[in-house]
Amino acid sequence: MTPDWPKTGYYPLYPGSFSQLIEANGITAGPVRLHPMLGIAELYTDNVFRTNANRQSDFATTLAPGIQAELPFGGSHSFVADYRTNLQNFNRTSSNNVQDQTASGRFNFNFPGGLRLDLQGEHKLGHDPRGSALDTQSVEVNKWTANGFMGQLLYEGANAGLRLNVSSTRWTYLNNSQGIRDRLSNYAGTTLQGNVSGKTSIVMNVGANQELYDGTIALNNTTYSASTGLRWNVTDLTYGELLGGYQVLRFNNADFGQFPRSADSFGNFYFVGNMGWKPTPFMTVTLQGYRSFQQQVVLNTLFFTSTGANLSAIHTLTDSTALTLNLGLEHDDFEPSSVTSSSPNRIDTIKSVAFGIQYRALKWVGVGLQYVFEDRNSNVDQFNYYANTCMLSL
């Protein structure tokens, strides 16, 4: 339900990624390049709470003002400040209202010889979207803040490359007695790249993600991953990266009984991929796939494994008009906190279809119309739902 507007970009809902530099010329004010932006949308949905029973329809109005400023310095370096909001107000169900905000500052250092350093600090006020695996179906939507730091050191040589990533995020949950999820998330990873040809390279990655909970230390855990795969850009028509390997989640502390568990470690196959294809000059197709552990702190659940794929396509009709299509499929398998639990092991399958049309009246003004259908099938009846949503955006 977070709009994707033409020209304003996608509002980043969750932390963990660097702000993307806007390539357009923007507005210059001395050495600073400014990119003001504004998205406005009106949507209707026939299941505003994403529930199986007591379906309610509602209209919502969304405003998303934002601005990005880029300041070059030292020749090839720059500082980027980015601020975006997602102000969504519902007509009848005000408990769904959100005022998401993201503010970030990023230093980009480009050194001679192919060495680059990126450093970013970020503050985010967000929420768990209705219908997501993290939605507890409370009357009010779950809200949280996330304050984080990210760093990336990248070296790209003629035949090999190296990337080091570190991040730390402090999560604080604000309502619905969700403080049990307050935690510090730390990540460190290394990626090695070796060129096979001018257009193809082998990629290897190792990483560790640590979750340290404030009040429920029995849930403290570290996920280790190792994977390998390919990165390619064979022609201008196809590109991508695909990594597959193994993941192990280990609990750091003993089981204190609050969240009993059948084992202290869990492992499974892990993969992530992003592939693009341009079959014609007028069409772009993107396929994303993933499988990984996800954190979930609810009664009778330790975590869940999310496996899914997302296919999107954009077909340009004219210089100003394009058709869009998005297909999503996700399978969520929840790990019960006890083998003796009377509750079934929750398994969800989520399907979504979205299609629309975008029209760009000017270089910096666009309008879009989109329809979205969502369906979640779960073996726990309260999590079944389907919803239809229509959105008009500017």
C-alpha cells in the first residue's frame, strides 16, 4: 500500500540500503544540486485491515514530499542528504494512519585506482504494513523507529574486486506492546569478485547478521551465510547477479523458558538474485528471487523462512506513456517455539498481481493509475485474506 510514483521514486520502507543518487540535473544553488519531489495519491481498498473476517473498505489520501541535496567536494567526492516522507490518512479507519519519515546523510569517497568508500547515517520512522508477516493485526498498525549506520568499502580492479559491508541498526517499537522486539541488529559481510570474461564474473560472499534483543536475551541470535554465484552483463540486453549457498541461525544464549525451542541452531538453503532483461527497446523485465531467515517475535514463533520471487515489467507505449505489471509470490514458513505447542506450524503463501498505466505530462510531472490484488493463504485461518486496491497518483 506504499505507492510507487513516476519520477519521485519508491519510498524506502525498511532500513538497510544506501540512498540512491538521483541522476537528473535538478536545481543548482551554488555548488549544491537540489531535487525537490512530491507524490500525491488517492487509493481505495476493500480490505483495509487485511483480515479474513470483518472486512472493511476505506479510502486513503497519501502525501509524500521529499528533497535530496548533493554537495560535491574534493574533486570526485560528494555528500548527499536525503529526506522523504509517507503521510497516509484513512477516511474512516484512523488507526491505520502513518507518518513515515526517512532522513539520511551519505558521504561518497571516490579514490584513484578503483577504490570507493560509502558512509551513511539514517533515521527512519516506519511501520509494519497491513498483511505482511510482521503485522500482528492489532487495531492500530505497528510503528517503530530505526536509527542506523552503514559503511561500504569497494575496490574494483581490472580482473578482481572486493566489497566489505558493515551496518548497525537500533530498532525501537512504539506501540501495541511490541517492545519485546526492541533490538540491535549488526551485520558484517565480504564479497569477492573474479572476472571470468569481460562481461561475466564469479562472486563469493560470506556474512554474519547478529540480533541482540533488549529484554528477551533468550532470542539473541546470529545468522551466518556463505554463498557463491555469477554476475553478468553479457550484452546491453541482459544483466544480473545470482548467489546461492547455505545459512545457519544459531541462538547465542540458553533457553530460559519464555520462548522454548526444539533446537539451538537451524540451517537451510539460501539464495538471492536480481536479473534484468530488455527483449525490445520498449520493454524492460526484472526478476528478483530470495530465500532467507527473517526475525519474528510473536507467541509460539521463533523466526520464519521467507522464499519468494517478484517479476516486474514496464512496456513503453510512447515517449510519455507506459504500462506496468508486477507479479509476486512468497512462501513463509514459521518455526514454532516449542515442539509441544498445540498451535499448528504456521505456513503462509502470498500472491499479488498489480498492473497499471503511467503518463508523464512533463519531464518532472507524471500521473499513474494502478490496480492491485493480494491473496494470502494460511493454515492458520485468522491470517487468510484477500484484498483489492485501486490507486490514482500524481
